[in-house]
Amino acid sequence: MSPLSQTTPSILAVVRRTSTQDLTEMSLHLFPTPVECKSCGTIVDDPAADHCPSCGKLLMERRTPSRLAGVERKYENLRLLLGFVRFLGIATALVGILLFVFADDTFSLVERVLTIVGSLLIGTSLFVVAALIEIVVDLEENSRASFGMQQALLEEWRSRRTGT
């Protein structure tokens, strides 16, 4: 049994479609997921579509996926905290730079350098914490999306099994 036949049906459909069509006619998306059109809200399941079939607008999610269609956006408080932590990181770095530049003569050069290095380290640490929060939120969102896809594939498999 070839590894190609063990892949999911949606990927097989893309491979079959691309083997019969010229690659210049469509783009190949290796991991086809439903995409929601930002203009009209239509959910597009066709992995070959670059434009919305309803309104004709370009589906930007195909280029840079920002969120998954059909997956509820959760944890708004955590996303607010994420923005606040990023703001604190920028503010901390700016305060350190301003203290370095505008410190009076009572601060020696060593104290100024230590101030800017410390503020940049703290600012960078805050950005790392924000990135970790973002990773956790994205991981949970992707887990819900993959669970939904697995359930849909299981239901399709069960309906085919009972139908034959």
C-alpha cells in the first residue's frame, strides 16, 4: 500500500485534481482547511479556490492564515492580556533608552549601560511571555479545529461504511 493512499481524503482530492489540471490554473494548498471570506462571510471548502465563489474577492487567508473558519474565537481576556504584556515590553525598553539618553551627570556611563541593558532584557522577556501566551492560544484553537475535522472525517467514514 502506497503512502499516498494512506493520506486523508481531502489531500487525495487535491493531488488528484492537480494531476489532471495544469498547475498554472490553480494553486496547490497542502493543508486544505475551510476559509471564511472576510467580505461576505461565505465559507469556502475548495482548497484550489483563491477567490470567493460568492463575491469574487481574493481569499487572503490562503496566503497568510490569520484564523480558521468555523472555529470560535475564544479567550478574549487572554488576548487582551497578550496585548498589554506586549505594550509593557515596548514601554520598558523605551524607558530604558530614554534613561540612557537623557540621564544627567550624576549617573555614570556604567550605570547608564546597565540601565539600558536591564530594560532591554526585561522588555525582551515580556515579549517572550507574550509569544508563549500566543502559542498556547493558537495551540488550543488548532486543537479544536483538528478535532472538528476528525469528527467530520469519522462521520463521513461511518456513513460510507453503513451505506455499503
